[in-house]
Amino acid sequence: MNPTFKPSLLKHSSALFSSPVISKSVANESQLTLENTTLRNNSIFRQEAERYLSNNPNTKHIDIYLNDINGSFRGKRMNITSLLSLEKGAYFPQSVYSMDKEGKVQSTLNDDLAVNEPDRICFPVAGTLRPCGHHPAENAQILLTMKNDQGNPYSLEPRVILENVLSKFHEHGLYPVIAPEIEFYLEDAQNRNIQNSGCFHLAVPSEHTAFIEELETMATRQNLPLSGIVCEAEAGQFELNLQHSGQVVDICENVLALRRLTSTVAQRFGFNANFMAKPYSQMSGSGLHFHISLNDEQGNNVFASGDKNLNEMMRLCLAGMLNLMPASMAILAPNVNSFRRLRKNLNEPLFSSWGFNQRSAALRIPCSGEAHRRIEYRLAGSDANPYLAMATLLTGMLYGLEKIEDDPVADLTACSPVLPLFQQHALDEFRQCPYLTAALGEAFSQQWIQTKLSELTWFESIVTPEESVFSY
């Protein structure tokens, strides 16, 4: 175990992670800090925008957008002459973060959100000004982040939810490091035909070569840290690997940007990039895996330990994630289709509890040297919102550090948690987990449950062609 962390502190880590009482003077200082931060961010944005225009003089349009709770892009296209004016902000309705997958606002009939859909000011996120995947010489794109009517980050925004969870680690000298892996199927856009290449196959089919080379080129132009493209076991299935990084929020944004870029580039070559969790009933699903470790303030991995000899920090984090795993499924598997990936049949889960070097484990401890010890969380589907998925995983780690004594960890990690295998059950588990709903925000949690129940109700109302076969 890293000597920075004493067992006595870990056994009473609720004190370690307690929130200080904020005095009125401190609150005033925070407001001044917010104003200074805004000015500094405006200066950074102007420099970034001027540099971009200098390097891309033929740019005509700029797409400004927000990422909603489903990870979809919601925005509009503007003339590039409006780029510099974005430092003063642009307005979007706050209902963007209360939309279902079809873009319909999910809210009670009598509240202000449903009746008036009030606008909120949004500002550019530094480092997200990039060329678009479609006609990159002429089109640019940039992510915005929303403020509430007091000028603070909007609590329903997934990016903000992750920042709030991360702050609990940073305040106490812990810094998560992650490396995502995103799986998807590359299909023929006309008839969804896919060709088998086999897991880790090096000789990529010739019709895919140009697509892969263009995706790598555009990822570089967009400054996305794509470290590799791997053939998976199933026909036409690929995995995108991103470099490990301590910039957790930025990396989650990169996942969404890369997902969109992959779809755009695929269309240019006559393909469809399918990021469904389970697009084919008889083939493997597609996951969004996260490799996670924790660093201290000196950059040391606090999970560092010998082979199959987990230290106290890692045991507590494993136990916490396992404890919250049933409730976490509501976020990690956001759609009905997501649960098809997570079960062998109607009664048997596909993933087990945890294990060393086991891909059947929900929490896998990969082969590594001591300094690179980490946890691979394998439950999230490729359709999950990476901001929310990561906030959920980290909350599980916090639960282990705050609520679990080290002595019973062996008991907690000795058996698999009973996981919900259907969306309704997962939402019930989520609703009954106050630690997780509080960490993600009560307003967001209520909105998420309402939206997902509405989507589920719509899905259950559909009569499929398969059902009609048995009607005679």
C-alpha cells in the first residue's frame, strides 16, 4: 500500500472525504473566483479561436453543440464570423438535458421547463474547437457547457455531474486515471452485411482499410488521443482504444467526439458505424470498457501491488463498486437493448463478479506490472454516456473508501452481486440507492428515471412482427 494513505484513515474515510462548511466570506470569495475564471476562460477561448482561424482560413461554418444525457449532440450551425462572439456565450434551452433519445422533453405538465422551456447561457469548452468530420476544411465544431440562472454549472449536465464527483477525489489528493475502449460494428450501409476478420486479425479487409486510415487521420486533426483500432472476435466488429489520461472529463468528451467522428467517416465510405450495445442477437455485444487507477498528488499509483496481491485501497474500491453495481446498471445500460448484451438468457447474467485476467468478469484485473495495477470495468455498453458512466464508477469507488471497513472486504468480493437483467428492475435499484442518486444529483436522478421509464413505456407499446407470427 502507498505510504501516503494510513489504514486508520481508510477505515474512517468518511472523515477523509467530508465536505467543509462554507462560510459567507468563503462564498463571496468563490463568486470572485468564478468571475476571474470566466475572464481567464474567455481569454483562452479567444486565443484558441484566433489560432484555429489562422490555421484553417477556409472555414465557413461552426457547429455549436451540447451533449445531452444520452450522449447525443444537440446544437446548431452558425456562420464562422460568429465564432469570436461565443466568448460572450450562446443560449440554448435548459430542456436539452431533459430530452429522451427522440429529442422529446420529458417533464411534468405543470412545471416551468415544460411550459416555457427557459434558455440558459452556454460557453465554449476549451480544447474542443475542431474541424468537423464532414468537409473539415470548411466546417468546424465546438462543445458548449451550460450555466444556471445564478451563473453556476447546470446540475443536469452530464459533464458537470462528472466534474462534481471528481472534485471529491481531487480535494483529498486522489486523481483518477482512465483509458476507455469503445466497441462498434462496421456495417454495409445498404444491407448491413459484415465480413468476418477475427479477433486481433492484422490483415484488415481491403474495403475497410481506407476507412480506418481516414479515421486515424481525422482523429489526429481533431486532437483525439486514438491509440489503436483493434479487430474484435465477431465479423465486422472493431474496438477503438484511447490513451490513458488523468484528464478524465476531457477523455469522456473525446469518447463522444470519436463516436460521432467514426459514424461520419463511415458514411463517407458507404458504411454504418453501429454503436448499439447488442445489434445482433447471435453475436457479441459492444461495450464501453474503462481501465481505472488512482494516483496520489505525487503521481504514484495507489493501487500498486504485487501479482494477485491487492492492497487496501484497491480492495476497498472493488468492494464499493460491487456494492453499488446493481443500482449502477440503470446508468451503464441506458436502453432496453443494453440489457440484451448483459445476459446469456432471461435468467443468467453474462458477467461474473471480479477476477484476475478474466474477461468474463465485470471487474477485471488485467495483466500488468506493479506500477500499472488497475481495474477494468466491463459492464457499460457502447451506447452509454461516458460522462455518466464514469461518474457512476467513481461513485462506487468513493462508496468503498467512505463506507466500507477493510475487514469485511473479502466477504464482499467473494460473491457476485445479484444484477438486474431488465431495465425496469435496474431503475428500481437505482431509485432505492440514495448514495448513488445523491452523488449524481437528486434532480438529475429523478429526471433520468422519468425519462427512461417513458422510453420503456413506449418500447413496450410496440407490437413486433415476430409477435404476429404466433397469433394464429
